[in-house]
Amino acid sequence: QVQLVESGGGLVQAGGSLRLSCAASGRIFDIDAMGWYRQAPGKQRELVARMTNLGITNYADSVEGRFTISRDNAENEKYVYLQMNGLSPEDTAVYYCNLRNIWLRDYWGQGTLVTVSS
């Protein structure tokens, strides 16, 4: 099993910045990629950014150049971060941390709400 714990969401004004963090523990030795997805009210969940174990990143077009994903490792945990700059009200959503293992199984965090006021 994998446990994902997110933090860092909140309320910010348009143009501001937030940094999301996610800590993964448990069965984390067979990770393929970690990343962030988001779901706005009335919309489907969408990829924001992900990074593979080879360091390959991909971003949604809407966040390219504004958001940066990074990862870090500790002895029994792995971390993924999302630095979000230049936030706009369109970025308001619940952000979910995702871990995909090499067997293509997805694990999800509980979600953290990001609200951007205009």
C-alpha cells in the first residue's frame, strides 16, 4: 500500500504563489512517476504536472511556464512538490497528488484545495 499526504493548499490572490507538497510512504520502491492532478467544480480531473523516475516532466499547457514540479527522496519517504506562480482564478481546484507504480496502478492523495481570488 501507498500513503500520500498533501499539504500547502489555501487561498491566494490572483498573481500570487503557492507551493504544494506531497509525501509518499509505504510501498514506494516501484514508482514510475509522481505528479499532480486537479479537479475544478463541474470539470473532470486533469493532469497538471508529472515527473517520471528518469526525471522526465510534462505539464498541462495551461500551467507551462508558471508551475514547476520537483521531487526529493528520504530514507522511507518520497516527496513531490508543485511550485505555482502567477496563479489565476482559473487555477482554482482541488489538487491531488498522484503516484503511479511500474504496474500502472495509481494512488491518490486526499486532495488539497487551492482557491485563487480575483
